[in-house]
Amino acid sequence: MSFAVDSYCMQCYLRRNVDLARKLGPEDKATAFAKELMKLFIAAPEGVTAPWFGPSVAQLLHEMYGLPIDRYHDEKIASNRFVLERLEEVRQRVSQAEDPILAGLQYAILGNYLDFSALQGDVSYEKLEQMLSGAKDIDVSGPYFDRFKADLEKAKTLLYLTDNAGEIGMDRVFAEAIQEKYPHLKITFCVRGAITANDATREDAAAVGIPFPVIDNGNQVAGTELDMLGAEAKQALETADVILAKGMGNTETMFGCGYNVYYAFLVKCPRFTKIFQKPMMTPMFIPDSYKTEGGD
């Protein structure tokens, strides 16, 4: 199923990227860039998702403006550092919580705030510090969470699909709490196969000390496009008993895929507020069957 690109996505892509183009050069060049961007939409196969366009847009910005493909390099380093400096404190809060699995999930979802692409210039480490202080108040418990734990209890394998740099450090703490509770479970992390926005790669997984096997999706898409996965990621996805997918990009590209997926993210775009009928920045934890079950 996934969430195919629609007018909301096109409008968002145009606004964000044309605004950037205007800052990088004169108006006539920004107009030319906008036309090239619209050509990408027109030429795209039917049913593709918004993340599918990411590599092409990044290449277009590079060719027309010389913008580095790795333009969030400094933000990624800073995000990893921010989380590493707080890792032990967060780990202690999680381990001492009444339900460490729930606490780990709360911190992992808050880590999804570290999205310099979707939130543009609105990411603030000071704000994230405040959010982390209130992590215990994040409401993601309920029947979906209970089902998740029941699935983990009987599962042999968990595939953890990551999203952003920095955030992956919070994912580490969550996965460690899961491993502590379910020592029989084999956990594998999956990152992006190449630089895309500020998403986590193998380098970021190493930077935050992920202690589990790490694979990558085999491509540059900021999500999990099933027909673009590398062989290793494809096999991991098809054989995993439980899949945890972090962030909107994974949700956009996978939702309704039929696998035993649980999506954990913050609502960070107008389209998601429309789809899920939730305000911006609402924490979400839902199964792949969410819509067929009638939602909340």
C-alpha cells in the first residue's frame, strides 16, 4: 500500500526546496530549478512515495547549486554527540522505569525529533532537552503496545529499521531494553545504504556504538522502498518475526505492506496530520494493520 505521493507531498517538496533554492541563487535560477523539480513529479512512476524522490532532488540541488549530497554532515555529527552525552542518563532512566520497554519506546520516539530535513530550521537541542525531561508522559501505551510485547515474547528475530542520526542512539537504548527483557531475541539494525538527508548510515551506527548486527537498505532512499532493497535487507525483512520501523519515511514507504511491522514516529508533516487525524508532533506507535482495524 504505502502512501503514494499526492498534492500535499508535491506542494511540500516544492515549497521546501524552492525556498532553499532562493537562498542559494537568483530568482531566475530558482524558477528553473522549480521547473526541473516539477519534471521529476511528471516523470515519476505511478504510486511512488515522497522519499522515492529524495536521491533525485539531492542530485538536482548538487548539479544546479553545488550543494553537497552530504549537506547535513555537521548536523549528524552534532546529533550523535548530543545523544551520546546523555546516553548513560537515558539508559538509567529506562532501566529504572516500571516498564523499561515502554520507557525505551518513549525515548526512541522523542529521538525522531532530530530530523533536520522534515523540520528544516526548527530543530532545537534545547527543545529536545525539554522533551526528554517529559519522556515519561508520552502516551504510547495501550493495546498496540501490549501486542508488540506479546509478539516480542514469542519472536526469534526483531528487525529494527532506523531513521535519523542522533535518534539512532535512542534506538540503541530501546533495543538494549528489549534485549534485556527478551534475551532469546536476535536483534538486527538496518540503516540507509548511502547518504540521504540526515538519516543514519553505518557510520552513524558505529558512532553511537550500536552493539547489534548492522545491515543497510542497499540504496539512498530515506525510507524502505520494498522493490529497491538490497539482498541482505530484503532477506532480513522477509524473515523477521517482528519489525520496528522508526520515522515517517519508513512509514510512508511501508505502511500496509503486510509484514508484522510496528511504526514509531512523530507526526511532522501536514499530510500525516490529515491521514492520522493527529496534531503536529503527536507521538505515534501503530501496527501495520492500523487502518484496517479502524485506527484509534
